[in-house]
Amino acid sequence: MILIIGSDEDFHSKYILEKLHEQNTPAKYFDTRKYPVLNWSPEGENDYIILDDEKIYLKDVTGIYWRWYYGVIYGTSDIVYREKTSALESFLCSLEDISWNSLQSVELHRKKGLQSKIMQNNGIRIPKTIVTNDQDALEKFYLENNKNIIYKPVRGGAYTQKLKEEDFLRKDTLINCPCQLQECIDGIDIRVYAFETGEIFSGEILANSIDFRADDKAKINKHPLPENIQKDCLKILKLLGLKYSGIDIRLSNSGEYVFIEANPAPMFTHFENMTGYEITNTLIKNLKKV
Ligand SMILES: Nc1ncnc2c1ncn2[C@@H]1O[C@H](COP(=O)(O)OP(=O)(O)OP(=O)(O)O)[C@@H](O)[C@H]1O
Ligand SMILES: [Mg+2]
């Protein structure tokens, strides 16, 4: 049995569910908005959940595909909400070994400053970065980086943009909310799908915008990585507790590979269609543990 944290509303959840069913592999959505009956113990012998009247013993689950976590719907009171969340999340975190990926790694990705720090402290080349809401620090960082910096959210959810002189002159820019500033790595985007089982699929994305997602005509070509960068990708998985990841890299105009971030629940079907890499099969093989 494979569980999919997601629902029909998410394309990748639906896609993986259909693929598994085509292969006659039992698979089911685990949509946390419908709170399951759950029975969990530290020994883990007879743990089970009941999803839509189907009792699923965890010992029968070979993999969990983590795509879209809805959390717990607020019900009657704060205390009930907190208790339900804690019970569900203790349970989900305890399944780290079979989760592609775990709740822990998803939570770490929401704290991008920390993700960057872990990479930096372990010898991974990342852009020079600050997370700040201090206008003076912004000014200093801007000048130190030859007036060539980008800004983007600390948690994610908005496009990366180049900091322009006029943004910078607006003295109230940061008062309400901190943001993440980085030296701008001029060059091209590389997206890598790396699996802890050793498979690495990498491609270059040729886009006309600073954030490639803003260009829907972006081209994607296969781009084999140098060995040391492949090793760094696998090292990042270990450092961030990821079983696989969609890793974003910028290849600078001077030929340096600079790591931007490692996504725990990446989209991949478009990239797969454009490159022909077997990402779906690799993911499914791992979820099935075959
Ligand atoms: N320092 C940088 N220099 C140049 N381009 C950058 C830099 N940081 C980000 N980008 C561009 O913006 C894109 C998005 O940035 P990033 O991956 O850090 O955040 P995000 O994708 O918005 O986060 P999330 O995936 O959580 O929404 C990158 O893939 C890259 O194209
Ligand atoms: Mg990204």
C-alpha cells in the first residue's frame, strides 16, 4: 500500500495515484482535511489508520508520497485543534523512513534561512544571503554586492525579483516584513532531481526571466553535472533529511554551480516530458521498495 499526502485537487497527487493503480498497486489519498481514525504507539506493532472506512495497517505501507499537506481543519476549540494536530503530526513524523519526503523535511524547507545556513556550514556553495528587515543592512548588502542583488520570500510563495534602485529608495520597504536578499547569480537555472538511491537527473532551464517559473516558454535540456556537484546534491539530501529532492542551482556565467534551494515536494512532470528522464518510474520504484 502506498499513501499519498494530497488529493484530486493536486495534479501530481492524482498523476501518481493513477500510475500506481495502472500498475495494480494499492494506493490511497491521505487527505488530512478528513481527519482519519488513527491508532499509534511508540512500539509501532499494530499502528493503523482508517481512511474512508478502509483500515490500513502501517506495516503494509511501503511508501508515502508527500505532495500536498492540508493540515488539520479547525473544529470546535483551540485545544482540540492542537491535540488533533499533535497526534497527527507525531504519527506522520514517525514515518520518516518511508516518507518521500517527511514532514520534518517539509518544515525545514519553510524555514529557508535555516536551510541555507545548514548548507553553508557544510561547505555547499550558496549565494551570499541575508534575511533582514533592517533597511541599513539592506543598503550595506546592496553596495557590498555591486548593486546586483535579488529579493525573495523567506518561506516561499512569490517570485524572485531583482532589487531595483527605486525599490531600494523606498525607505519603508522592509518595515512590515523581513525578506531574504541574495547576491544575484547571473547565469542559467539548473534543476536536479536527486534520489538517495543514487539517481540524478539534471537539466538546464533556458528562461527569459530571473525566476524561470515566470516564463512558460522556457526550454529545458539535459545537463549532466560534474561529479563534485553530483556529490554535493547527494550530500544535501543527507543534510536536510530528504529522500529525494528537486534541487535548484544557478550556473553562473563564470561556470560556478551555486545552490539555491532543495525542494521536498517538487513538481516534475513538465521537466520529465521535456527531457525524457525517468523521474516518475524512479519515484514509484522507491515508493514500492522494489
Ligand atoms: N540568488 C539568486 N540569483 C539569481 N537567481 C535566483 C537567485 N535566487 C533565486 N533565483 C531564481 O529564482 C528562482 C526561485 O527561487 P527559490 O528557488 O530560491 O525560491 P522559490 O522557488 O520561490 O521557493 P518555493 O519553491 O518555496 O516557492 C530560482 O530557481 C532562480 O531561477
Ligand atoms: Mg525554487
